[in-house]
Amino acid sequence: MRNLRDMTRVCVIGAGSSGIAACQVLHARGIEFDCYETGSEIGGNWRYLNDNGMSSAYRSLHINTSRQLMEYKSFPMPDHLPAYPSHYQIAEYFDDFVKHHGFRDRITFRTEVTRVEPKENGFNVTARWRDGGNEITNHYDHVIVANGHHWSPRLPEPAFPGEFTGLQLHAHDYKTPEILEDKRVLVLGIGNSACDIAVESSRVARRTFLAMRRGAHIVPKYLFGKPTDELTTSWLASKTPFWFQRLSFQLMLRLARGKVTDYGLPQPDHKVLHAHPTVTDDLLTRLGHGDIAVKPNIVRLDGDTVMFADGSTEQVDIIVYCTGYKIEFPFLDDDVVPVRDNEVALFRRVVDPVHKGLYFLGLIQPLGAIMPLAEAQAEWVADIVEGRAALPSEEDMRAEIAAYGRKLHERYVTSKRHTIEVDFFAYKSELAAERRAGARRVQTASG
């Protein structure tokens, strides 16, 4: 590990999709920074079998947003890639992104940040070489946290009563379908991973059950021959009221796929776009073929028998929990940035209102892709670091955080899955407006 004796200005934690976006912006502006990455390569969650142990990618994973929406503004994806690339192709794109911008030497690999301690004039960051050696502490004016939020599995809370004698695993640990061959498999969840794994299971397992607490609106990857998000995040869609977007999208889904209840799924208890979308082209077909049986939520486990909320029971060999992830910052004391029920109080989803110089990139769940939004977040943070933009008062930041929380609870289904949701274009505009407001505060302060 490099032992930097001269104080550098910014520390970036993580070299996944958000971390490298931060590095690119800082590098382009000539801002001194160091990036620490636990793994041996960049890519974070998109690096299959990442040796940092944090990747939740399974072998068959493809992106659920089209490449045109996912690409960085500073480095578009090549035209030869398909509309929905695989994780292998995305990881290669990240490698090319870093090579193109020329900052790989600023990333210290195989290095875990173990502690970030706020100080009066910045932060002490303690890191440890993964293969052994002493911890080293460096001082930074600013810290950008980009450690991701799809790496710490969340299991059902409270746990289901009873005991299960078969195999239980979280989607985080699922990689290939061989483990499911000739088994009776129960997949719990109705998100993207749950649907992908249930579809894979239905091709190799003896029986496949898909259980869920509530229904979901199933969104195909293509509508009318176009990637769906080209329609839902088009310029025209971004300029229309939300109610109109929702009704239009609902009509398109009905015309393209009919009602989800026709395939045996429960009627959703919420409107379209009031929960994070479940994107799959294969699930409804497998349901229509009878290859997947739909079940309500689990209520009890008894040996190899699972009892469901409708009173039915099934014998099961493997349960795969696709129940989401916890937001965690293991290097921060809980009282520095508290996480309560997967909620983090951040101004514009980025800035800690208490500790000056502490920022969080990519800690959002957009209706769209994270990468270009993380890039926009990084531009705003760089403005603050350079003094081009100033933040409002702590009181005003807390007021914005409270308003965001109210909007979330008004729109989305109450769930730990919906604590960091943003709309792609609305949030991008919000960041742009905040950058302008920050620049005006600097001008006002300078007279």
C-alpha cells in the first residue's frame, strides 16, 4: 500500500460504478484524490465473482436498463454492444472507462477502509492491505463514500417461525443454476433477482415455486420493438406530469402483456410506478407454461415442508431469499451517519448535513440507471470541493431531507426497498438546480 505522507484532498471509498465516476470527475478537474478498493479489480457489483466478496452478480445477469441510459456521459458505450449487455460486458466497459480517462494508478487495490473518523479539519481514514500488514491512517479534507448498497444481504425480519432442514441461501450467494438441478426450489421475492432466479430454476429444477408478500407490475425489456426505458425515460416523458406518465405506461403494459393476474400472479396493491419496477421478459412465459407455481408469503417452516399464507403446504429442498440488501457503512461509527430502517438522512441524497466534507455517491435506487446520476452527483461534489458551490444551512438541508422522506412515503409502497428511490430525470434536474443554487451562494457570500 502507498503510505501517503502529504495530505491529499479527497478520499474515494470503492471503485465500483459510482466510485470510478467520482474518480473521473476529480481527475478531470485536477483535484488530488486517492481511491481505495477492497477487490483486485474495478467494477464492484458488476465484477462477477469479485474477490472482494461483495458482488451479487450471478453468471447469467444482464442489465435491466438499456445501455443508452446506463452509459457515462463522459464515455458512451460502444455501438457494438447489445441493448442490454451482460455483466461481463459491463465490467469490460468499466475497464475501458478507467483506461480512457487514465486514473487507474490513483486506485489502491486489495485495500479495505476500516475506519473513517471525522476530525475538526477533515477526516482520518484508516486502511488495511487485504493480504496482511499494518493499518495506515491518512488525513483528507473530504471523503466520498461509494461502497454500494447491494452487498449486505437482508433476510426476512422477523425470521419465519419453525426450522427448515433444507438449504437456505440469499440471492447474494447465488451464482449458477447447477445447485438447483432436480430440486424442489422456492424463490421468495418478486424483484428482478427473484424473477431471474425463478426462471433459471424452472429450467433445471424438479419444481419451482415463487412466493411473495405482494404483487408487482411486470415490465418487459422491450415495448413495441424498443427498449422499454427509451419510452419511459424519453425527453417527452420527462416533460409530462407524473400522473400522465403513470397512466400512459399502465396503458402500454396492458396492451403489451395484459393483466398479471391472467398469469397467476396476485393483483398488485399499488399503482404502476409506485414501487421499483420488476423488469423481466421471461417470467410471464414460464408462468404461462406452468413451469413456475405462484405462492403467497411463507408463514412457517417445518422440516422440508413450507406453509404459506393461504394455508397450502409444499415440500421444498432449497429456499432462495431474494429479499433485498441492507445499507451499511462498516467503516463509520453508527452515530456519525445513522442508518435507521435502511434510511439515511442526506441532503439531495449525497451530503451529510452534519459532517462537512462527507459525501455519498450512488446511494440511490433510480427509476433508470445509477451511473449517469452518480456522474452528476460527482460533478456537484467537485463544485463543493473546489469552492465553486456552497451548501445551504444545516437547518435548510434537514428541511429538504424531511420533504424528500414525506414524498417517498406518499408515493411508494412502504418497504425497506423504497428508502432511496429517485426518478431519473427529476433527480438529474434536481442536482443541476442545486449546482446553480450553490454557485449563487458563493457569489452572494463574496459580495
